[in-house]
Amino acid sequence: MKKLLAICFLIIAVTGFVFSAGTQEKTISGKELSIWVEKSFSDDANLLMEKRIQQFGKENGVKVRYEFINAIDFMTKLNAAIEAGNTPDIVTANLYKVLSYGHNSPFLDVTDLITEIDQIRPMFNSAINGTKIAGHNYYVPFYNSSTLLFLRKDVFEKKGVAIPTTWDELLDAAVKVSDPANGFYGFGMGCGPTDEDGENTFRMINWSNGGALFAPDGTIVANTDPVTLAMVTKYKELYNVGAIPPAAVTWGPSGNNASYLMGEAAMVFNAPTLYNAMVNDPNYSELLSNTLVTSPPEGRAGNTVLGLAFGWGIIKNSTNIETAKNFIKYSYDSTWYNEYLALVMPVFAPVFKDARENPQYASGVNKAVIDYAENASGYYGYPVATLDGMILASKHYYQFPVCTLLNNAVTKGMSPQQALDLLAKDIADVKASL
């Protein structure tokens, strides 16, 4: 990600000219439909999406107004449109955009639409279940992002350490391959004030080992869950023995990228943008050849990774709901969809099970992102199942609470239990403010 916040800002985007700051609008004649999308990192993908929208309008006699908005401006513009009562019919969405509106969500329940699409072209269960809010879906997943393990296989070979297949093995290996006296550290997992990767990596470790900050009914269990306590204790232990870079406590959203690219860390968890950075810069060719990219390992309780699915949301006060649904279904035509995803892989991955049958996803980083997508059922607050609990967990996330938790444990002289007690109090304070 850089990261979740940044990846959210790369969502399905469209423009037919130069993809610069600002917005552009096109019109197709016919019935009516209004679509707002965020710009993507791939100009080729954007152009392909634009042509798809145009094709839908021509084939169905629909007057389509579509606007392409920079990510940084998207929510501000949408909020203003909602306030003015002048909203589009379709917008790009993700779970956290939907939850940001709390009980006043403007998004239509599209559970039935997802079921209809899934019956024709089955989706990964994680894409459906990992985007539910209190049992309902409020946007249709279009693609997934991921957080992958980047590992220095040359270092592991030199040290005679096996490639880890479980989180326990990974954390043990972090110590074995570290050489802090020479500035080399096994695990580049930070806990700085805005370190998204550290925030999300800890959650995945904790979930996969059976830990949680919330119970399914929304009860705060951060300071009473024994697994969570054990995981915080383990992180503090790794930091104290020199398996984590000392500067990790100050990292922001690009900290572990830089640590890996400069040859300081043997393992980091990052979006596939780190892979692209190595592929696109010849200075990193040797590092790339010595890097294994794979999906996160198994935990004692399974493999639950953070769901990062993005897709189409319909505004519920739209007067063109059926046309909006028809466009969304149109965007999932398998031939066109596969062509689109080929342009954004490995940063984004398909949501459909038949990706397993596609040879371009059979190996390497592309396989890793598919493996990730298949397990991406975690979300902020997981496994909380109530609307109030999910709203609370989502709002609390943007304070980077896990980073604060870990930082308190390793730099503020707090015991892991004391740090967790403070975290639980902070969650309760956020709950009281809602």
C-alpha cells in the first residue's frame, strides 16, 4: 500500500487524455447514467475502461456522463454532492469508504447483484464475505490489492535458514538471519506514527494466530485476548534482540520500502508496488533476482489477511438503479475484464475463481497476489460482525492504533499488557465519541 490509503487512491479510473490533476467529463447520448471514478496508475487501463463505458452507452442507448476525479479530491467531492443532493449513480468504492458514513450510508445494498454475478462467474468467497457489513454488501468488488512477503532468499540460503511457511517460523527466522552489528535486520516491520504496513502486518499476524482486538459482537477484547498479548510480547522481543531496525519506530508509510531497497531488511510486507519499483529500476536488478515474493504464511488458526477489494457502489437515491446495475454487470464480461486486469497486475488482482485457470497467474508474483486474494477476508475490527462494531473499528484504524500500541511497548517503557490496556481505553474513547 503505499499503501492501503494510497492503494485506495489508485482505484478503477478513467480518462481518455493525459491523466493529470483535475477532472474531465465525457457524454454519451441516450438514456441516463452518471459515473464517478478515481484515476488509476495505468494510463492504458484507464483508456480501456473509458472505451468500455463508451461501448456500454452505444450498445444500450444510454447517455452516460462520466467524471474522472483525482483520489485526493474524490471523497471531498462526493461529500459535497451528497450534501447538495446531486449525486452520481455509480462511484468507485471500498469497504472503508462505505463505513466512513456510519449509519447514514448513501450506498445501495447490492447483495443480490453480487449473488447474480457470482452465479454466472463465481467470485472468491473472500471477495464477497470480506466486504460484507452486518451481513450485506454495499459495493460490488472489482479487484483486490494485496500485501505480500518480500524475502531475501540469498540471505536465507547463506545463513542456512529454511524459507518460512508459518508465522511462527517467520518470526523465528527473523532472529536467525539478523546481523544488527552490521546494520542488517531480519524483519522490517515498523511501528512509526503513520506506518500502514506495520499497522496491517501486525493485524494479519494476530488474526492468523487466532487473536483479535474485537469480539464478533463488538466487545473490545484488545487487552484481554491472550494471543494479542503474546504477539505484542513477541514484537517487543524481536525489537530488543535486534531483529527489527531501530529506526522502525519512526517509520512512515514508505519506511519498510526504503529499508528493503537499501538492503537493510531480510523480510518486509508490502504492496506489489515494491515489486514494480525493483522491476522498473535497473539499479535493483540484483536485489530483484535475490528476492522471493510470496503471499503471507499460515498461522496457528489459518491464514486471514486484510481484504483490500475495490469496486462499484451505487448511490441508493439514484433514479437509474437498473441501468447502473446493468453497467456493473457489463464491466465483468470475462474477455474484457481479463484484458483490463492484465494491465494492472500485479498491483491489482482479479476477484474471480477462474483466475486459477489463467496461466498468467500460475507463478511468481501474479500467483502470490491470487493466493492473497483468496484469503483476503480480514477487515478492520475482524471478526466483529455488527455494524456499530465495524464503524468503530474503521474509524479507530485511522489513528494507527496498532503502531501506537507497539511503539508504547518498545520505546515508552510500557509492558505489553500496559500498552494493550491503553489501546483498549483509546478504543472505548472513540466509541464514546461516535
